[in-house]
Amino acid sequence: MNIALFDAKEYDISSFEKYSKERDINIKYFDVKLTKDTVSLAKGFDGVCVFVNDSLDEEVMNKLYEYGIKAIFLRCAGFNNVDLHAAFKKLHIYRVPSYSPHAVAEHAFALLQTSNRRIHKAYNRVRDYNFSLVNLTGMDLYGKTVGVVGTGKIGRCFIDIAKGYGMNVISYDKFPSEIDGVKNVDLNILFKESDIISLHCPLTNENMHMINSESISKMKKGVIIINTSRGALIDSKALLDGIKSRHIGAACLDVYEEESDIFYTDKSNHILNDNNLLQLIAMPNVLITSHQAFLTNEALSNIADTTTQNIIDFYNGKISENELCYHCANIENCKKKRNMKCF
Ligand code: NAI
């Protein structure tokens, strides 16, 4: 298999080199993202490997199909950037459903405690020989209520850490399941009762902007919002308004709804055109990282391992749980459910 890997960073290349050599897969690395303007680079390859901010809309899919590409290998779990209907019967799509839920949950807590205990401020002060503690007061997490939205793999790791802190955990999931010591509640109750809210659900058409001005108005004054899932779960303008009105105590964001042209690149010599992001960055109680929650050695290694295995499985015509459901609407005769190839 000859694979074109888009949006390649140094850390991707080193982890993929190891597994691709072992499994005899040819990978060509492109540092650009896959978009309608760069899709022609995929000509002559058998498959493409992409990440969270590559564009996989209908136009790009049709071009890939025209060039004879047979499969797309996502090296991530989320697939909100993929037009699955456009892919059906044309391009097989694989993902890495889990690579390190711990990495993401631990990063969510790192953001929370950095923001809560003002570690980022303290670090800069001490480097400047300023040993004052004024305005660095945080709160004990012990005994506080944290509301977890989405109790899948990452949500559960987050819950385990929260329990370790002695926090009271409540949760909302569209498909709830019993978790020891955690009360499943309605989303509105979660908004009302939580001191801290952490998002761990996928982004879908249905929950886009689930954090908006109306939901923020239901939250406790001083609430801390953590988002390590997908940016568009939060209406960033409403978040900014909530910060400005002092209703939101702090926001810890690893993702941002307009991140695709900004995150993962060095923009330090550029004037950013995104006013919401500029203002959020300027706020003393907003902490932003550039979609890095996944970035641990363990996760990178697991991503490269599973992605190259997905490539091999596809090449050998093997049925794989990691191939996505195309929502073809053939509910009664769903081939995926019958452990068959969708097409
Ligand atoms: P998962 O599939 O194990 O769990 C997701 C949970 O969300 C499931 O329990 C599901 O029932 C629930 N859910 C689905 N729709 C919902 C809705 N509308 N409202 C509430 N709950 C809903 O997924 P996992 O591995 O825990 O990942 C969660 C999300 O984390 C991913 O979808 C992805 O967007 C994000 N992620 C972010 C990373 C980062 O580096 N920042 C890295 C990996 C994932």
C-alpha cells in the first residue's frame, strides 16, 4: 500500500516510521492539510491518512475517488470532519477508536488545575523574581461537584481522576450507563448543579453549540468549563460573553470551533483575524492549548500501531470494527451489524 499522510508533524513521522517499516507500508508525508486545494497530491496513492482538521467533505471525497483512492485512514477517534454519506460505496473509512483515553482525561485535569491554582501565572511571576501570591487564590477541588458530559472511554478516565480528588461526580450521557458512585442526571440539572463542567462527548449535528447563552444562564456563577472534545460543542461568542459578564469563572479549552486553520501551526508572526479567539486568549481566566490533549508518547505509538494495522486489514480484505458506519439508512439489513463489509 502506498499511503499519502497529510498534516504530518515531526512527532507523527517518528511514530509512523517504526510501524510502517515493520509492516511494509510505504508512506509519503505531506505537511499540508488535506483540502480541496491540496487533494491533487493524493494522485497515485492507494489511500490517504488524515487527522482532525483535514477536510473530508463531499468535494474532497469525490476527487479522492476520481484519483482511484480506495480508503481513508483517520489517525484519530473523532470523525465530525468526515462526510460519511459522500464516502458510502466509494471510499472505505477507518479510525482509531481509542489510543489513550488517559492522555486526554489527564490533560483536562492539567488544564483545570493550572487554571484553578493559577500555575501559569505563578510560573511567569517566579521567573521574574516576583514571589507575591496576590491574585493567585484558587479553590479546593475536594467536595466540589463536577458534571461530566459523555461517559465513554475518556469521560470514565476523567471520572476516576475526579473521584481521586474527592469530588462529587454527576454525569449526562445520551446513552447512559451505570457508573459506581456517579449520578446520571438530566443535562439541565448538570448545568445547574456543577461547579465544574467537562465535555467528553463527540460533536454531532444535534449537540453543536450545546454550551450556548441559554445553557450558560442555567449554570452556577463562577462555573469552570473544560472542553477537550470538539470546539463546536461551545458557542465561543456566548462563552466570551459569559466570561465578560463574570458568570463563567474560567474556561479551559483544548479545542476551538474555528481551530482548523489556526491550531498546529506557528502563527506567532501573523495577525490573527479571529476576534473571538483573540479576546479569549486575552482573558486572564481562559486557558487554551492547541488540541494537544492526545499528545503523549503512549498515544502516538498506539495511533501509529492501530492506523497501520487498519491499513493492513483493509489491504487483506479483513472485516474491521474500526471501519466507520456510513449511516446508509439500510437499518433492517445493516451489513456492519451482521459483521459483513458495508460495500
Ligand atoms: P467514546 O465514544 O468512548 O465516548 C463518547 C460518549 O459520549 C459515549 O458514552 C456516548 O454515549 C456519549 N454521547 C454521544 N452523543 C452524546 C450527546 N449528544 N450528549 C452526551 N453524550 C453523548 O469516545 P471517547 O474516546 O471518550 O472520546 C470522546 C471525544 O473526545 C471524541 O469524540 C473526540 O471528540 C474527543 N477527543 C479529543 C482529543 C483531544 O486531543 N483533545 C483526543 C481524542 C478524543
